[in-house]
Amino acid sequence: MLSQHYRLTKRGELMAVLRHGAMVRGGGLTVRVLPTGRQGSRFAFVVSNKVSKHAVQRNRLRRQLRELVRAMLPEVAGGYDVVVTVQPGRPVRTTVALKDSLAIALRRVRLLSL
């Protein structure tokens, strides 16, 4: 479980990242990043109704993404707010494929060391 310290929870902060953050797409994910200067990075995960009409599937994807980020935290650069959005129209993915897509996207925005 990703602790509250690493979660982006306030609507205004989330909207700031969506409006002004640098964006990378790939592997069924969109990652937006906004530098904040804080000690650690904070994450938010967006899985819309367009991805799946079933709340169980959307929540499962959110939980998988949170767990993958929690495992990657020691390697993630600090000082950023990050919003990870699952793109609609993609089939439900395995955890391994989701991990690879997330790692590639975080490397492309230079949040994850090679």
C-alpha cells in the first residue's frame, strides 16, 4: 500500500499537474509530471469509466498501479507531483506488462533511474 505521504489527494494540486505538467504517453498509460521542490514525489492514479464500466476492474488497476509505484519508490526522483492515467480502449493488462509500461514512462520523464 502506498502511504498517504506519497499520494496526491487535493483536487487543486491534481488539476495543476493535469494542466501544466509535462506529458508522456505509451503502453496504455499517460504520465504527467510537475516539479514541486518537495522532499519526495507524490502520485495520483486516474482510471475513468471509459477504461471499464466495472468498478471492480477500475479499482484493481488503481491498486496495481499504487503497488507498482510503492515498489519503485526507492528509485524514483523526489520533488515531483505525478498523475498516471490509464488510457481507454486498451485491454486489461497483466501486472508484468503494466509494470513495464509504467517503468518506461517514468524513465521517459526522467523520474526513474536507468
